[in-house]
Amino acid sequence: MNFFTPNFPPYATAFEIAWYYAFRMICLAIFIFLIAPILVIIPLSFNAESFFSFTDGMLALKPEAYSLKWYRDIFANGMLDPNAPLSLDWLKDSWMRSQWMIALKNSLVIGVSATFVATILGTLASVGLSRPEMPFRGLINGILISPMIVPIVITATGMFFFFSQVGLAQTYLGLVFAHALLGTPFVVITVTATLTSFDRSLLRAAANLGANPLTTFFKVQMPLILPGVISGALFAFITSFDEVVVVLFLAEPDQRTIPRQMWSGLREQISPTILAVATILILLSLVLLISLEFTRRRMERLKIESFG
Amino acid sequence: MLSMTNIPDQKSLSRQLAVAERRNKIKAFVLVVPLLLFVLASFVLPIASLVWLGGYNDTFSKALPETTRLLQQWDAKSPISEELAASFVTELRAAKLKDAAVPTRVATVINREQAGSLSKIKQVLTASDMASPFKEHLIALNDEWAKPDIWHAMKIVAPSFTPRFYLQALDHRITADGTIVSETDDNAIQILLFSRTLMVAAIVTLLCAILGFPIAYIMAHAETKTSNMMLIVVLLPFWTSLLVRTTAWIALLQQNGVINDLLVRIGLIDNDHRLVMMYNMFATLVAMTHVLLPFMILPLFSVMKSIKGNLTRAALSLGATPWTAFWKVYFPQTIPGLGAGCLLVFILAVGYYITPALVGGQSGQLISNIIAFHMQKTLNWSLASAIGTLLLIGVLLLYWLYNRLVGIDKMKLA
């Protein structure tokens, strides 16, 4: 049956036809519930006033009711001389001193390092876990996935106690370890899922042709599971990039990340700058979603090729 | 003859096979070891220290070891000995000389058992003429020292290993003579919070199931192109930062927010009677349902996609009404997906922290928020650990159940 222009069979009752449309209305309402809150933020971030709602001017589509000042504020907040003309010095000032820029740098440093650690350890473990001779697979898998299940407050509290004992609290290294830990379950899940469709006879073929295990891994297995590794790494990065509780518990006051900056913005001085940041983050997640879809399609193509 | 010579060969062959198999097992295990060690160091040990701290607090006994020993000998009924008073005063003052922060910490611990103790202990620390007989001097300083209450409090907090934090997390408390009594109604807040958390998790799970089921159904039964578009609508919130989604709900629900403005504009409500939808339980429920909905839709969708239509068609052709065909034939086949989604949403909801903290106000706080509150505000870390351990046990039980019913290796992302 066509989705939008249905051909009802002649025996369909009036109730069935009404239900057909009612069901689609219900689904539409739920889709609106899912997506509208995110879409509403985007126009609100161009508000010329410091409200979290639409002004009369915005509804009348008056150009003066819209502005980019909250986007400018992302760069300017915390600068020595925010009103200076736009120049290389202005950009340098912004990059060095703007609160959001400092937070961005922290988020990137922690996120990239944590992703690196999580991806390497997670991929290695997945290769081991997917070997048929792996002992205690269920138990080990359960332990490796548990950081995703245990409530984040409990993990953060435990880390605070333990990392204080070993001198990792309030350090970048401690934050990187903590975020890497939270990212590893995602890497393990995605890479193991990719490996289930990996044809293990390729490994034997490579060994048969004289390749040593390392060559086999890098030249045969790795290229085939790469899409899974990349999407695992993306998951790990987004986990770190969106993480606030561990940072609140473990970080020094000046180790601000983007989520922490948003958190304190939402709790203390609520300003539409947060909406501007949120809009940028929405665009970022759209980019990530598209790149994930891309790796997924590539993976499917590879699957077809390796079977064909 | 031939078989005779073969026997040792077969034996060595099977031995060689066993050796090779063991070597393969070790090889596979070695690949997992780095991550396992990492998880042990940055997750298992931290969690273990949390569980440990819920039952161990040496703030008092470390600063006042002799007093601790004497308090443990004291039967909590007879008047306190001069020896105990002397040891208490001298050890407290000695601790102050070493580190001025220690007596305050000790006093805070006592103060949690017996309100008002903090100021009395500070008096002892600042008093200039503290000499033998210490007991008389203490009573001269403040006649509260003659009463047993503060000494009882000290007897309770003195032992390093103590069940009192776990008891407190369950609204019970231990008295100086070692009996366990339940907390009075005014102080019994932990069980209330645990049950509130469970209820919120249950309501959110139910809402997610009700909202997620039609979406998963329409996605599973639409054409691939339409279905992919719908999937993006589901996945975009899933991928969007949690803080962004929470910000969105603040913008929508607050009193000067989008929804209230809209309702006033179309005249449904009066400008003076704007709805209070923010900083309460309602906001917590709405925002949590929104955040967790994709976790329900995705497993349901993947199960529904694998359901063949022929069973439902068979039911219809045998004369079942559409409702019967759905309820008796289609719906039972969705149970694995529904169960997986419900368990996952429930597990995630029970430990939720960020959304209730930002939009929940006073009435929308959950157990995780109380743990954070004790960690950051009251600094009662042992109580935070005890509550956290109880929550952890609950979550691990649910996780075990999920693993039994669904299988953790079935968990898929996107």
C-alpha cells in the first residue's frame, strides 16, 4: 500500500480508514515531539533580545529582530578587548581568552586523546573477543560493557575517590582516562558487531600465503573492519565531547569543557549564547550522523563485495 | 602391529592439539588484557573504593585513636570517665596543632549525629584553660558536656568500620548501645527518594513504550526511503548533545518560554496564569522521555523489521478482526524488542542525573542527584558512597537480567 496515497480495499470499513489516518496523525505528533525541541533552538539563537522565546518582531519576520550577536558573544566573551575591529589580533585574543574557545580547546584535547586510547584498546579487545577460542567471553564482555550501564554519578564518585588516591584527580590525564573508559564500550560494541560478519577464512588464506600475524592484521583484517572502527571512534568522541558529570567531579575549576560551560551557563547566568552554541552542536551532530551513515553504507558495500 | 604403533602417536597428537588450543586461547586473551587492565584500573577499582567508603570512615578514629579505644570500652550508660574526657581534649588539641582542618572535620562528623556539637567542640579548641580535671573543665565550659548525648554521638562515629552509612541510606540508624532503629518520618527521606526514582523510571519507561511503539511500527512497515528519513528524525536527537536537548526543553517549557507564549497568544491561557512546567517533576518526566525515547525505538524497530507479515495475513484470512490479528498474532512477536527497550530505558532512567539536575527543581530530583548533593554540598562522602552502592546493586541486577534475557552482545548502536 502506498504510504501517502493509500488504496483502500473495497471492504475497508469507515473505522479502518479513519484509524489509518488517525494512526498517521499520532505518529506525526510523536515525530514532532522528537524533533521540534531541537529545531526550535535554531531560530531562537538568532534572537536580537536576550529571551529564550520568540519576540513579536521575530514572528513578523522583521530583520532587525534577528541578529548574530550571540554567535559573536561565543568568540568575544572573556576577551581583553571584544570591541576592537575584526583583525588577526582580535582572532588571536579570542582564541586565547574567550571562555568558549578555552572550553573548546579543552574539549578537543581531552576528546581526541580519549578517543585515541578508547579506540586502540577497544579494537584490540574486540579482535580478541571475536576469536572463537576466547575463554570467559560472556563474563569479560559483561565487564567491558558495564561502564555504559553503571550510572554516571556512581562512576564519577568512585573515580573521584580512587583518582585522588593515585594523584590523577584534577589532571588532564585523569580526565582523558575517565573519558576513554566511558568510550570503550561503544568501540567494543561496534567493532565486535563488524567482526561477526568478517570472514575468518581470509586470515587463514593470508597466513597460508606467508603473512605473519601483524601483516595479516594490518593488511587484511584492519581494512575490512575499518568502517566499524571509525564509527566506534566517532561514538567514543561524541561521548567525551558531551560528558559533563565526570568533568564536574574530577576537573579543576579552570579545566572547563564545552558541556561544563553549558552546564554552568544553564545553572547560573542563562543567556542565549548557550542557544548559539547549541545550534553549532546540532550542526556538528548532523555532520557526525551523515558521516556515520556514510561508513555504514561503505560497510554494507564491503560485505557484498567480500561475499560476491 | 600398526594400531599398536599408532597409540602413542594419537596420544601425542591429542596432546599437541590441546597445547595448540590452549595457546590460541591465551593468544585471544592477551589481546583483551590491555583493555581489561584499563577497565580494572579506571573503573573496577574506583567502584570498589566507593563500596569500601560506604562502610569505612576513619575521620574520627585516625585523629583520636586513644579516645576511640576508650569510647568502645564505655558501656554508653555509666557517666563518662575522667580518662575519656582527658584523652578527648588532649588528642583533639594535639590534632589541631598538626593540621588545623582535622578537628573541624571530626567535629562535622560528630555534628551529623548530634546537631549543635560543632560549636561546642570549637569552644573546647579555643578555650585557654584546659587542664586536669578535664571533665569538670568541659562541663564548666558548657553544661551540655555533662549530658550523655554528645558522648553517645562520638561513640557512634568512632569505629572506622561501620554499617551506619548503609543503614542511613535505608532510613535506619544505629544508637550508642548498638541497637538499630528506624528513622523518624521527618528524617526518612532516602527510601522516599529511592521509590520516587523507581516510579519516575517506570513512568518514563511506560511513556517511551507508548510513544515508541507506533513510531517503530510505522518505520518498520514503510518503504525503505521513507523509513530512512524517519530514522534520521529519530537519530538526530539521539546524536545531539544531552545538554543541547535539555536546553531546548528549558526554552520550551519555562514560564516565559515558547509553549507558554504560544498558549497566551492563541488565547488558551491568561497572561497572568502561565503554566508552571519547568523546575518540577513534570519537566523531569518530559525531558527524560524525550532523551530516552530513541533507546526504545531502535531495538523495537530492529525486531519489527524482522517480523514476517504472513502470520498476520493468515490470521486475517482466517477471520480475525484487525485488532485480534494485531493483539494475538503481531504484538507477541514484538515482545523481545519491547522487553529489550523497556529494560534499557529503565536501567538508564534509574541512574539519571543531568536532566533532573537542570530541569527538575526541588520535586524532580532523583537518587543520583542526592548522591551528587552529598558529594559536593554536605561533603558526607561515606553516605554518598552508601547510597551509590545500593543504587549500583539495583542497576547491576537489572543489567544481569538484561544480559540473561536479551544478551549484551545483541546490543546494537544506530
